[in-house]
Amino acid sequence: MANNYLQPVNNHFGYEDNNLEDVDDDIFLNNARAKSPYKTASGSSLSREAPPVHSTNPFEEESVEQQRQILEERKRQIEAQTLNSTQKSLGLLYETEEVGKATAVELAKQREQLEKTSRQLEEINATLRFSQRHLNSLKSVFGGLKNYLSGNRDQQQQQQQSSAISPRSPPNASQAPQSTTKQKSPTEKYNNHPVSRLREDSYGQEQHVQMREQRRNNPFEAQLEANLEEMCGNLSRLKGLATDMNREIESQNEFLDNMNYKIEDIDLKMNKQNKDMNKLLGKK
């Protein structure tokens, strides 16, 4: 009875005992891996997805690290180029400001020369007025002497009456239309002059330079912000300097117009006095 349990009741696989052969374990495992996808009882195949493969190649991780380093290096280059560009812009702004300061100084010197020339023209005008009075006196003396020698009493009386009435002198330069601008005191001129304003801004410029020295070792964002703020300050100073220079040029243009009128008045007086002298001397 024990033998009945040991022997197979039914051969389900259809193999006889004499057809079974021993198979090596390694061959069996290799054949199991190489088989096609599983099939169901109805004959349909079941695909089995392969599990994700994690690469253990150290060269792939090194490639990612190299890309990260390349991006970091590119970022540093862009930051350096940006800071270099702002530094060049600051240098150009400083050069422009120096040129503006030199121009303002030249305008101040030019104004001093114009004021000196205007004073000299006023002195010439005063001298011509004084010489005109002497010419009038000489004309009276020569006219009286001529009438006395000719014996023309009537003409002598008329000459005396005409000599009693002093001739009206032509309008002098003091009666010339002056500029409508209000005259400023020397203190106001000094305080409102662009050069004085630049002297006051020099302290602020030194502070900006000190701040730039302190920020030199700061990170990129802080340095860039500091450069931009300094550029804004330079542009503001240049704008104020240009405005002051424009006002100074307009004031000097009005000054030149006034001097032109004085020169024309002096020219008329000199021509008139030359004619009077030639007439007294008998020249034609």
C-alpha cells in the first residue's frame, strides 16, 4: 500500500519514466531566462517589463559634475564682464565730469575778461564825454574870435547866444537799455557760480570714492548696485553742471549784447569828434 502513494496516480505531463533525462541546474536557469514572455492558458502572451537599471558608471556622474562646473564658470565670466562694463562707464562719466569742470572754469575766466572789457569801455565813454565838452568850448572860442575879427556884430551876438545854450550831448552808454536781469552782489555771484557748486560737490564725490573702495570686496550684486548708484550720482552732477553752464552762457550773451551797444556808441562819438576837430582846423 505504501508503494501506491509513492507511484504517480496519473501522468499529467505525458512523459514516460524512460523519457525523462537529468538536466544540469545552470542549463535549466539559462534556458528559463531566454524563454519568450509568459503565455496565459488562452495563448496570449504576458509581457514582463524589465526593472529600471541604475547605472553604476562613475564617468556619467563625472560628466554631470563637469557640466555644473562649466555653468558656474560661465556665470562668473558674465558677472566679471558686467562689472567691467560698469567700471568702464564710470570711468567715462568721471572723464566727462572733469571736462565739464574745466569748461566751467574757462567760462568763469571768460566772464572776468568780459567784465574787465566792459569797465574799459565805460572809461573810454567817460573820456569821450569829457573831450566833447572841451570841443564845445573850443568851438565857442573860435567862433567868437572869428566874429570879432570879421566885425559882424549881429553874427557875434548870435554866436554868443548859441554858446550860452550848451549843445545837447548824444545819449551816453549809461542811458543804454540795460539788461532786465537783476544785478547780483559778488557774494551771490560766487555762491551761484558753477565752480563754487563744484567745490561743494567735491566732498560728496570723495565720499562716493570711499564707498566704492569699501565695496570692492563685496559680492557681485552689492558691487553692481554700488556701481549703478554711483553712475546715477555722476549723471545727476553732470545734469546740474550742464544747467549751470547753460545759464552762464546765456548771461554772457546778454553781457556781449550790452557791450556791443557801448562799442557802437563810442564809435559814433569818435566819428563826430573827428569831424568837429577837422572843422576847427579847417580841414575838409
